[in-house]
Amino acid sequence: MKSVLIGNGINIQFGGKAYYNDFILMRIMFNAKANKYNPLFDGLLSGEGIESIFRAFVDIANKARNGDYDRIGNSDDRKAIADFKDRYTVPVTKYYEIMLEDWFLLIRLFFIANADIKDQWQSAKQGFERMILDGIYNDGMLTDVHQNMNKKVKRFFAGFDNIFSLNYDCNLEALTGRNVLHLHGNYSVPADSENPDTVEGYMRQQAGQLVVIDEFRHCFCNALLDYSGELKIKRALNVKKGTTEMNRWLELSRRDEAEFKKQTALLRAKDEYAFQFVNTYVQNPNLKVGTDYHFEALSNLEGELHIIGLT
């Protein structure tokens, strides 16, 4: 059994400098200054505001390096800060020297260090996540990178039983015509909250709460972005745990309807959303609990694993 894990290096090799970290960030800055991202923030944050935040984060990055944030946040934050300090061994002088996902740590530090606004952390993270996804997407040109890959590249990938990717694009699917397992999600699949094939997305669709913006549809995908690898794993494992729990409820509803009603009544008294979630799944068992990020498939691999395009 031979498998391969692909990173962004393949897009750089066949797509050029446009997919370097610094070029992506400079593209985001250019787009922000042109007010492209106003709809992502409901007009509450202007291009000038986004630019000032980007530049201010250079100072936050250096404060993190110097230990100014060592005593704030939870254990996940402190582990991420320690990792950040290990990797950034010299002062940061430009915003584009900061790696993409490290932005989420800096956003996190900014908000938890300011108690009066820290409850806005998740919405701010979401806005920056969508800007980063748009910057990587490069006005759709990212999806054409496979056109620069020749038959030799196609034959190379034909030699693998499994193809895993950390990229959000589907260039390898377009090249090979094969299924690719995206460990961090991909642009072609909506986020769980916006996907009617998931329990959450179905519930939101029924309530008329889907919020996808047409021109930014790629930014509302199921991409797994965070400032810590451990947080990504937790999110993936939570979907697996949730699926097991929902199947338990489903089995109970079929085995003992009276007991199911009794237990869900108790659940409703504690958590109305959880009650609605369980009932939606039981009534629609073909829905997914959430995105499968294929971590289990990767961890259970046998044979050879080749890694390409990771730094």
C-alpha cells in the first residue's frame, strides 16, 4: 500500500510565486484596501481598518516572541505561544513575514488581552479566515493550476493507492479523476453551518439562516483553519464523537420510543439546541453530523507514506 500526502509546495511548483505565503498576504492587503472584503464584515470593518490591524499585528507578534502573552489564555493558547516563539527566532518587521495560520493566534491574543472585546474573538476569526481563503483562491486562478501539470505528473500520482492533501483546491481531482482525501477541507464543500447535507446546515436552511455570499462562496467552505494543530484534531474528533452519540440516539428512538421521548425531554430542559439537533438527526438519519476530515484514515494507514510539498 502506497499513499502520498500533498502540501502547498505542489501549487507553488506548478502555479508559481502567487502561492507563497507573502504573496498571499500582500494580495489580501491589496484586496482589503480596495474594500473588496467589506461584505465579509457587514460593512463594520473598512479596508483601512483591516490594513491597520494587519500592520498592528507585527507588534503583537514581537510581543508574543518576547513573552508578553505567556500568562494569558488557556493551555491551548500557551502551547501555541511556545510553538510560535520557537519558530520566530528573529524580530518580525513586516506583516507578510507571519505565516497564514499564525494570524489566528495573533487575533486570539489581541482579543483575550482586551477583556472588553474578547467575546468578539470568534466573529473576528471568522472574518479573517474568509479573507485568507479568498487570498489563497486568487480570484479562481488557483483552480487552474492543474493545467500546468503534464501527463508525467498524472502517471506519478497513479502510482499511489491513496492521495491525501492539506490544500483546499481540487487540482489533483481535476488532474487524476480520482478521489482525494482533504485533511483540511476544500473549496468545493460548504462549511457545516452552510451545508444542507449536515444536521447544522439543514437546521439553518429550514430556519432561513444560511449566510453564504455568492461572490465569496469559496470562503464559506469547510476549510479547517486554526492556530493549533491540536485544535484541528479536536474539531475532527468531535465530529466522530458526535456521530457516535447521534447514532446512539437513533438506535434508542427505534428500540424504545417511550424512553427516547423521556430522555429527549430531559435533554430539552438542559439544552434546547442539542434537543433540536438530536431530533433533526433522528428524523433525517442520512444527514452528516459534520465534515469528515479523514484523520482516522490517515492514522490507520499501512505501508508507505510519501510526503510532498510540506515545509
